[in-house]
Amino acid sequence: MLPIPANAQTSEADEIAEVEQWPADEFDSDAASEENMILVSGYRASLQSQTNAKRNSTGFTDTIFAEDIGKFPDTNIAESLNRIPGITIGREVTGEGVTIAIRGLGSNFTRVLLNDAPVAIASVRFDAQGTNREVDLDLLPTELFTQLTVNKSPVASQVEGGAAGTVNLRAARPFDNPEPYVSYGFQGSKASGTGKWGYRGHVLASATFGDFGILVGGAAVRNNFHVDGFETIGWTNPNLTESQRTSGLRNATGGGNFTIPSTVPSHAGNGLTSGEAIDEAFLLANNPGATIDQIDNGLLPRLARPRSETGQRQRYNGLVSLEWRPSNNFHFYVDGMYARRDTDMTRTSMNWAVRNGAAIPLNTTYDRDDCSQGCVVTGGTYANSQFFLEYRQYKDTQDYWGINPGMEFTFNDWLQGDFHLNYTRSTFRRENPTFLVTTAPNSGATVTYRNGGGIPSIETDIDLNDPANFGWVGGGRVNLNGEDRETETKGVRGSLLFGDKRRFSVRVGGAYDDTSRRIAPFDNTNPWQNAICGNGPSVTFLAPNTVTTPCTGLNEPGDATPAGFPTFPGFGTHHTTGMPPITYAGSLIPNGGVPSYLLPGPNGYVTVDWDRVKADTDYAGHLAQAAETGASATGANGGLIREKVASSFIEGNGIFDIGDDTLRLNGGVRIVWTEQLVGGLVSLPSQLNTPAGAPPVLDGGRYPNTITYPTLRTTYSNLLPSASVAYEFDRKAVARASISRTMTRPNPNALLPGASFVQPSADVGTIGNSALAPYMSDNIDLGFEYYTGGEGVIAFAAFRKEITGFTQNRLTNVPFSFFEPYGITTDSLSQDQRDALASRAKPGQALRDVEVAVQQQVNVDGKLKINGLEFQLTQPLDFLTEQVGISGFGVQGNLTLIDQKGEGAAVALGVAPVTYTLTGYYEKGALSTRLTYTRNKGAQGSGNNQNGIPEAAIFGRGYSQLDFSGSLDLGYVFDNDRLPTLVLNATNLTKEVQSSYFQFPNATFNEYNPGRTVLVGVRGTF
């Protein structure tokens, strides 16, 4: 028989599981009868626990169980949850499952709890802001957990914040298995594309000593990666001049991010005559068969670049859990968890510079004749092309600490309670320097371009693997930047239950949570670039509207401003402000020295000798002097958000026997008070140094700037009712229904100030909106399940969500004084800006009262309606034993269909309209195997107006993955339970790629190939 583990209860705040309240023989009348008894273990034991928990819930809940401590059936938490209907997982470019989305809403609408308490983790994925409310699950190892619960319909006692649903991760505890217990496992891992093996391993030891228990465990993972891919940073078309298109509307479809030269430059080659005018006649003559409409609106990748990401990621986890059960009426526990992850990755990409380039199209072809609504270039030759290498390091360090003590107590048969504390802290630091060198402009480079709908072919007549072809001239640069992040959660919660929880009870309680998120981007690009390739000026200064001086690689010491460098009032030898003249030491890596810092690369293009660059440019010293800035290279706004949330609830639960049937009821209401404190950096122009006695002169945004840190406070409250009913027919079938209101607080990145007022016309400023209202969702769920015996279940559910609270960027007219709480006053403006304000002022009107426009995210009218259907099947095929003599087989699958309809500006992105998972499993004797196929249909991943093209959006292509898991129990084979089990796992067997496209399916946006990963090793217990 399947043992019912003590850890089957997910939470005192959840009425759903409490599986242990049912005697084991009540779980399955078939299993209880001797002639139908089937012994299950391993994966089937996990499935049967999952089925029993589902059947005994009142609302819509699914739970994944470990068979025993350290024996979770999957190697990744996200992959485990992917087996639940309605779940879609988000993957890193490395192929790892990281985040989960529930029922048509993005991962930021999913609330993640750790041991019933809110958790926030400071993290940034590759090429993502990571500023929302999702939790990266790849920091937490499955081996340290015994169950994962997804609540799709809420109860009043559950922590709010998940408009889509709530996931509770339950860590292992000693009394989950009261016997002395040691679990261990070790696997070597090999990802295709890398020649190095990684590893993963864990050890957990648990023992109880009468009424006291202790569990100690640790896990470690090291993964090596080599991910090849292709990126575009969007698609664009040329910005034709009046002479290049003489009739019709130029650039009617938007875009226009590159310019075709007005005359043929020297060294263009391809039979072109230097100095010849490039007008409409030229374009038509050199692109036979193409129309001017096609040439004007045909899309090319903005930066077509093959990309390679190589490196390693290491993760270490520790878990300590103490339990004390002095009597049946009192239960005390303390759970502590630690995690650390170090990532050292190198990204290289070779960019064909279409964006801001000056390529000349020749013999181009297009995918359609009518290009008035846009079209895609399918082939052509592009003279006067240019390439650049972008070399980037990702050095990440991430730490997480968490502790949650708690107690549960019973005073008598009619009064019970619980009390919990929790504290977590997470830090993240990323160093993200960039080294970018280019081929020389106007050097005669030619590109032959072919696009058949997948990754375009880009061939050139220059050797991109020859360091001698690269330098600074033509757009080279370096960046020294990164981010520090920190999250912290503190909370307390408790409740009292009155009545018999097996029949009818009322629970009342409350909670207080204090959560803070701090993002501190840092940067020291300007001094580092000045030293490396900016000719080493003696004074750090900023060029107008830029963050760096030109990276020309000059090596001309002296006190004269070199040709090509901008000059400013107050700088150089002719000054009146008291600033010293600039002298130059020369570039540490002059233009001619660039090739000596490059190496031929394994991907057909050069790479960087990074260790030598660091040593010769004092990278460590410049990094140590990096200062906090207002925004990061990922686009994340810097700042602090602190949310203080107080809540209280009342909830009723009833279980009523009606003949052989059972009726379960749950209903309640939760009221939540939220206080948000939002602060962020604002950079203001400072006064230049001036001679003694002279009036102060405002620089107007050049150098140096003053940093302020305004903080704003917002409060709101919400009422969240919920009710669920489940009617069970003779332990064979369950019909259930639920109605509820849920919430998710707004995107933190939109709340942060990010205040800026820099336009000389002083008419438009940008700012965050700390007063954004939360998303609210009204939900209806209906479902029916039929239980076929053992782990078998056939389930159907229909759901509807109506969500409000979506946001979009809008311009709003306000008096200039609107910016004063953010530290931006009329005194901080340049003279030109004050003059512009004065020119619009009414007679006698103060400058602070002049109307200006502010651009910010605002809540908009509109509603997103999500209708969905879920189907689930788990069925052992034991009946085949009687039919054909085959036993041990089973199938598991789920299908989710989602239809979204937005009203107004409401739209949910990134969730597939069709997802399904199908698993075939075999478990008998010593052998256990699973083969799982997962499919997500493509979905829109962004809003429209991408890269200035109104009709353009980014769409994810459909993704499939085939995984295998198998084990051979040597203890069973040799009748010795101390022998280990051999395990073999393989993910992404068919090496499927992750891909997306831009507006048209034959315009690939990004594509990554993480390859196949194989893990082989042992697992055991004693």
C-alpha cells in the first residue's frame, strides 16, 4: 500500500490537503480491497499522492509530491510544475526552466511562497530586466523539497498577491519520515556543445529522538554551458531621402533605422563609381525587379548577429529543519535555508551593423510584391557594410538566506491555532563589462544576404576571424557597468480555528509582511573608456547628451584638444570658469594596438583576450570606483520599493456527509492594507566651478551632476472574497466550483521614479508612477473529476478571469511643480530650459506653474477576459495485465486551451494559447522509466510599435521538448536495500531551439540552441 506521508498537509491556511485526516483505506476503495491491491512506489507513489490531494481539496489545487525525502521525481522545480494543467514555464537561454505562468497570465502574476511565507529573490536572467514580481525557481533544488502545491482558486487564509495563482514550496522536515534516514545522490551532467562535464549532488540526513527531530541537508550543482544562437535586436528598413523616393509616402510603415548614403563612397566596390549619386533611379537600376515601395519598406535585421554564450554556473544549497512535538497538541519547528549561485559566462556576438549603418542595397529580393503594409528582404548584396564584435562578460554572485520558525497548537477539540515568523534576505551582484570593436567604415566590405525564413545567411568578403580587421574607429566603445540588488522579507502570521475541522470550522487570523526590493545600477564607463581609447584626458567630462567621450583610440599626449573631440564652455585652454585645461596621456589601447588584444575565435569570428585587457586597463581599480546610477544596461530603473502589507481574514470550512457522498465548502473574505514607499535616484544638473565673485553657472546637464533620492508614499486597501464548493460522489468523482477575487501589485519598475527632465524645450518630462493601482481579477472556475483507482484520474476544468489594472505610457499635462517632489525644480534647469518655460508662461505666471507634459505609466480603462479549458489524464494501465499479460505501464497528460480578449489597452503577453504535456511511464520491479513530451504553441511576446513600426510585435514560436528519466534499483536486483539506484536523465533529447519572430514569421527575431543535457549517476538511501 502507498503510505500517506505526514507532509501531505500543505498549510494550515489551506483547507485543501489535510490528506492525513482520511484513513488510508478511504483513499481508494479499489486499493483497499485485497483482490485489487496494487503496491506502488517511486514515481507512481508520487502520482498517487498527487491524485489523493486533488480529490480531497475543496478548491482547484494540484500538488506534486516526493515519494520520500530527497527523492523528488524531477530535477527542476519548474519542470515538475509543468506537469500540472494550466502551467507554462519560462526558460532561460540555457534551456533551464526558471519561472512559471498560470492560466493565461505572465509569471509576474504568480505568487510564490516558501513554507507558506512570501519569498522574494534578487535575480536577473540573461538579457532581461528581472524587475517584476516573478521568482526564479532554478535557485532552489528539488532534492530539498517534499511537495509543491499550485492553488488556482484562492482561500481567504492564503497570502494574497497572485492574481493568476499561488505556488507553495514545502521544504523537507524531520517528521516527514520519523525513521533515521540518509538520502544521497550524485550525477554527472553533460550539455551538448560543451566538452566539460558538470555535476549535481545532494546529501540529507534526518532523525527523530522521541519528540524531537533534526534534518540537515545540502545540494550542489555545477552546469557548463555552450549556447549558440542568433539575435537581431529587432528589424528595420531604410530611411530614404526625398531624392531616393520621389513619389508616394516615404517610410509609410515606420522604422527607418538606417540611411542609404546620398553618394557612393570610396572603396564601395561591386562595380560602383565613387561619388555617383544614390537616388531613386540608382536604387531601381541596381535592384532589378524591385519596386521603390519594396526598397523603402523591406525589413532587414537591425543587428544581425550570431551569438555564443559559454561558461559555467555553480549553485550551493543548505537546509536545516528542527521539529519538536512535545505532545499531540503542540508542534514547533524552525526551517532555515541558504543558497548561493555563482555564474561566470562570456557572450560574444558578431554584428552586421544595419542599424545606424550606411549599407547600399544591390540586387535585392522580397517575399511579396505588395509591400505597402511591410515586407521582408529575402536576399541581396549590401555594399559599404560594417561589422562589430560585442564581447561581454556576465559575472554574477547571488546569495539567499531564509528562516521561518513556527508553531501549531491544539487547546481542545474546538480550538486550534498556529503562529509563524519568516525572514529572508537575498543579494545579487552582476559585473557586466563590454568590449566593442569594429571593422573600419567605408572599407569596401560587402555582405551577401539570404533569408529563407529561419536564421539568415550573412556572408562577407572580409575575414571576421582576423584581428587585424578590427579597431576603435567607426564606433568602438567599452562599458564598465553592472547592478547590485537586494531583497528582504519580514513577516508574521497567525490564526485561530474554532470548531471541528473534520466537519465544520471557522478560522480567523491576520498577517503582516514587510518586503523591500533595492536595485542599484553602477557605472564607471566614462573614466575607463577615457583611459582605454579616449586619449586619456586629465579631466573627466561628459559630452552633451552622451555618457562617454569618443572612443577613437588616439595616442597623442599634450594639452591641445585632439581633432574629433568636442569642446565645451569651461574646458580647454580658453576658459572663463576656473576649470583647468585638459591634458592628454594617450590611449592605453590605441587604435593600432587593438588587434593585439583580439584572438581568433572558435565560431568563425574574433574574440577578446579578456585577462590581458583587465590587466592592462586597471579594470579592478575602475570597477572599485563605480558609482550608482539611475538605470542599468538592462533598462531596469534603480531605486527602492518597500511594501508593508497588513491583512486579516475570516474563513469557514465545512465537510458534510450526504449518504455515501461528501459535500465540502469553503468561503471567506480577506482584507488587505498596502503601504508602498518608493524611492529612486534623480540626476540633476550642477553648478560649474566659477571664478570667485562670479554668479553660479548651471551646466544644463553636462558635468558634474547632483544626485537626489526622493521617496514617495502610496496606500490602498483591497477586499478579496472567495468561495468554493466540492461535491464528491461515493469517492469516485468530484464536481467543484469556485468564485473569487485576486490581486497582483503593479510592476515595480513602473513604480520607481526614473525622473528626467532634459529636453531643451522644457515641454516633456518622464517619470515613474508610484500611485499605480494593482491588477484585480474576478475569477470563476468549474470542474469535474473522475477517479479510476490508484493514481488514476480524468479531470476537466473551465475557468474565466476578468482582469483590470493594466497600464500604458501616456502623456499628461501638469504644472511644472509636479516634478518638485522628485527634486527637479526650476532652479535645477538650464538657462535654455528656463527661457523655454518663460516663453510659454501667462502674464504674471510663475515658472513652476507653467504647464508641461509628463510621460509615465498610468492605469487605463480596459479589461482582459481570459477563458480557458483544462484537461488532465493520469491512468495506470494495470488492466493490461489481465488482457495481454503486460504490467507496470501508465500514461499522464494534460491539455490547456486559453482564449484572451482584451478591451481597451488590456493585454496579457507571453502565454501560449495551447499547451500540453504527455508522459508515458513504466515502473515495475527494479526498473522505472518516463518519457515526457511538452508542447507550447507560439504566443505574442510584446506589444505593438516595436522599433518604431506601428504594426510590429514580437511573437514566440511554438516550442516542444522531449525528456527522458530512468532508474534501475540495484537493491531490488541484488536483494540488498543498501545498494544505490542507477539514474539516467536526458532533457531536450531532440535539441529543440527556442525561437521568436518579428511581425512576420520569416523575420526571425532571436533563436537559441541550448542543446541536449544528459545526467547519469546514482541515488540511494540508508
